[in-house]
Amino acid sequence: MIRHLVLFKLNEGVERDDPRVVRGEAAFRALGGKIEELRFWELGWNVSDRPIAYDFAINSAVEDADALKRYIEHPDHQSGVALWREFATWVVADYEF
């Protein structure tokens, strides 16, 4: 199994209630039920006020590297990524467990 972690930082001046953010969150929230390769899917907003904290996180898992590639290339995932590019940056970590 491969754990796929993504941490998002909203761009300066962008708030969670921005309509673009609301659409982006909804797009990613829906992926758990749409993409067959996903074995685990959770996401949520940061609750910490620590200055080093990121704003939003996705924690997911897939079977193997091929499944990860299919997930990343999936049209619904790519649509969500396009939305988030408008208002955030992110970091990714993929590891076997």
C-alpha cells in the first residue's frame, strides 16, 4: 500500500469561505466515492493556530504505484487540482506502508 499525503497552504489573502475554496474542497471531498483506486480517503481543515501549520490536508491510500498513477491522472482528480491551483500551494509525500 502507498500512503498519499497532501498538505495545502492557502495563498495570502485567501480565506476558507472564498467561493473558489468552497468549490475546491467539494471537488476533492467527492473523490473518495468516485475513484476506484482509492482504498482510504479522508480530508479536513487544520485546527491548529501554529504558524507553521498548513491549512488543509488529504490523507489517502492506494494499492501500489500503478494505482497511484491512475489516481493522479484521473480526470476528476485533475479537475480538482486545477481548481486548487487558483488559490493554494501544496506539498506531497507518498510512502509505502
